[in-house]
Amino acid sequence: MYKTDAFLAGDLADWAWHLKYEHLSSEAIERAKLFWYDSLGCALGGSRQEDAEILLAHHRAMHPADSGPCTLFVSGQKTNPVDATFLNSHMIRVLDYNDIYWKADPVHPSDLIAGPLALCEYANLSGRDLILGTVIAYEIEMRFAECGRPGIREYGWHHATWTGFAAPIAAGRILGLTPKQIVHAVGCSASRTGSLGAVTAGRLTHMKNTVDPWASRCGVESALWAARDYRGPEHILDGKEGLFHVFAHASCDGKLCQFDTDILTADLPKSPSDTYRILACGMKSYPMEALCHAPLTALMKCVAQYNIRSEDVAEIQVEVIARAADILGDPSKYRPTSKETADHSLPYALAVGLVDGMVTPLQFQQSRIDDPTLPAVMDKVRVFANREFESLFPEFQPSRVTLILQDGTRYSKRVDVPKGDPRDPMTPEEIGVKFRAIGSDILGEEQCRSIGEKILQIEREPTVDDLVQLMTCQESATDPHIS
């Protein structure tokens, strides 16, 4: 067993190094496959977003030879595992439609899994290796999301900061690094991936979708460095001027920052009878920031139940937890000018949901965001922080929407658990509907179904080559979106 003055990175690295596919529970394996199914659908839709096209164009300009062992989604361009991790992860992330786990901090563990995929393709590894790397990524990332008291977001830092610690552990395990090498990979990665919360504050930019994929990229690159015995600080978490030391100087509401470090290592699963964190992660039924889902669900249920028309509504009162009001209801969210701001805007979500009767990727096309009739509907939205709801979070995500009609009639609906939460999970069939709704225009209905069939039996595959090939557009040479 590897130890370095009892630094936490050593404990996590040692666990990852010992874990094998045979140690995973059948439930964890199935959930890993479903999260891949969901994530690949998100990536197909993400490939058509403006920022994804910009990043691909930049990559092509920097790497005109189009060569390497790894494959980019949709375009099929070949490249190295570091850039494949970044660009494929960005495609998974950019719609803000992928998974969500929110405790002390929010995280999207699927932001990390393009790294294990790229390294499996790079090293000619199997579908079982991909599942193992995926479960490790979820386990570590989700534990980091739980350990803050309060979370690092309350101090103005973004959750991509945690990805810089988790991604190299999963990548290191895929590469077969020793525990000591994995620790050095963590030190190299986390030294350069601290992310300021400005990327999700106020008016949002392309960087909102980029910081977590970038941290995943650094995790893979750092693991490849460590494979050559490149060294990073072993005390990056809990030693001198490591993350815990630095945050110890910060305070929130008059209290100094603390971390429950036992959460990171207590009862790490090691056998099929243990419980893996991946089972507690949720999926998104709407392509929006996670805290939008419960109030949007409440609105849509209210509208459907009472057959409410948008022109009949005089006011929409929304009660949510304080951080949701802060993130999703600040003044800039009432006039979004980009997808990045619109998908973090409660006024926009409720307005477009009320008017269109649905909230899908279509509602985040620029032409819909620019519709001059929507601001008047957004101005009907009033967002309030509810102290009672605050005490129930994060176990629940309580939201109440009250629609006040022009004639004074009031209709109200409360939702505590949005669709996609592990307590109301999306079924494989529902994921398939979401997948095809996003991806059919890009790859076609038949190819989308083939991807679903392949990923749901990926543990039988000796390599991931067939999967990544299915994720490419066979007409990419003539497709103007991916040229």
C-alpha cells in the first residue's frame, strides 16, 4: 500500500489502483452504461454548438495533419488522447444537458469520462476498462462534491476545481499507473485547474462550458506525464499551501471554511456488495442548469393540469432555494443574449416553457433567444428565496411555482424531486428518446439506435473502436457543420 505522510491523494490513488472490474456491483455497471448512453446523446447535440465548432476549427488549425490514435465525435478527426478528451468532453458538456450531482457543490461527473474513453482507444483497452474508469471518475468526483462545509462555490470557486483532482485518478487507473504515479498526476493536474466562479456568474460566456472539460484534459495529460515519472506535489490537497490550507483562510457568513475529509475516503467501495456513488447521480430531463429543473417541472405540470395559456398569465411567482435565486434569477438572466446565459436563466426557462409548451435544445437556438416577444413574458417572473426550502436542500430540490392569471385566479404546484433524480430516474427507453431527439438529425435514426445498442453491451467489447466509429458522421466530408 502506498502512503506519503498520510496525504489524502495517496489513499485515493491506492483505492483506484486496487479496484478491478470484478469488484463493481452489477448496479454500478448498468448505471455507468446508462450515463454513457445519456452523455453520448448530449455530445451529438453539443457538436453543433457555436463554441464546439470554434474549438474544433482551432484544433484543426493547430493540428492540420489530422493524425493520432484517438477519434473526435461526429467529425471523426484523429488526434491525441489529450485533445480528444478536451473536445469530446466539451461536446458532452456544452448543451448543459448531461448529468448532475449537487451536494455541498454541484458536479457533472460525465464531464470527466471522455478521458477514460480516449485512453481506452489510445491503449487499445476494452469496454470493461471503460466502465471501470467511468465508475472511478464518478466515485471520486461525487465525494469531492460532498466534502465542503460549505461547498467551494460559496467562496466563488467553480466545481471544475474538483475535477482537477478527480480526473487524473481515473486516467491514471486506466493507464495502469502505480499509486505513487497517480498521486503525482493529481499534483500536476490540480496545480493548474483551480477555476474561478466568474464563469457561471452574471452574463455567461463560452467558458462556462469549457472549464470542466479543460480540467479533464489536464487530468489526462498529467497522467500521461506521470507515466513518464513526472512529479507533482503530493500534498496538493491537505499539505502546506494545498487546497485545504488555502481555503482555511476563507470565511462564509462569518464561519471559516472547513472540509469533511473523511467523506473522501470512508467506505470506499471494493466489492460487488458495496454501494457505489454513481447510483446516486442524476440525469437531466431539460437542457438547463440543474436548479432550473424542479421549478420548470412544477410550471409544466401546472400548465398541463389546468390548461393554462400564456396570454392568460399575469405573473409567475417562483420560490426556490437561495442559491438558485442567486444563480438563476439575477438581473442579467432577465435579458439573456446567448445560450450560455439562457440555460442558466429561470425567467427564460419559465417564459419559453409557458409559451412553447416544451423546453428542448430547440428553445436554446439563437433565433428563439432573440425573439422580441419573450422579454415581456420573462418580466412576469418573480423569483424568491424560500428559507423553508433551504433547510431541505440538498436532499431535496424544493420549488413552488404559482401562476396568477389575468382574472386573479391562482394555481400553484410544488416539486421536490425533478425527473431524472435517482428517486425518479430516467429509464433506458426515456434516455433513448432523448438521445434520438438530439442526435437523429446529425447521425440518423438508425445509427443512433446502433450506438444505444453498442453502449448497453459495451462490457462485451474487446475495444472501444466500434463505439467511437459509430459516434462519427459518415458524411463528414460534405457536412458543412463539421468541415
